Amino acid sequence: MDVFARSENWKRSLGFIGNHRYADLTPEQCHSRTRICRIHFSAESLSDISKTRLTRNAVPSLLLSAETAMISKYISPV
């Protein structure tokens, strides 16, 4: 999966679509302006070796709806 497609998958899963202020971020901007902690990833999304790095095809999928709403409301962009 290329960087653009991966970034779009992440934005979609986080609800960064439509009129969301992060909807038009480039992959580079997503990388530099957003952070997601490991609780948003399933065990399969973590590498076998260290469990601190994500696999190449990891997409945040856990606890997203309430967390995304809270983050969007209270945290300003970096």
C-alpha cells in the first residue's frame, strides 16, 4: 500500500473526512500533525518483534468514535 492510500485509510477510520479540519491534510502533514496511541490498534497491528511498532498495513480501529469526537473538540492542531 502506498503512503497516500495508507494516509487516506487512517483519515477515513478516524473520521477525518468531509468538512473535518484534517480532511485535506497530505500524508506528510498527517504524519507531522497527528498522533495516535497504541490503544487504538488491535494486537495484530503491532509488529511481532517489538510490539511497539505498527505493521505496514495497520489502521487504527479501536475506541475511535468517542475518542475522535473528544480529540476534535478539545485539542488544537499541532
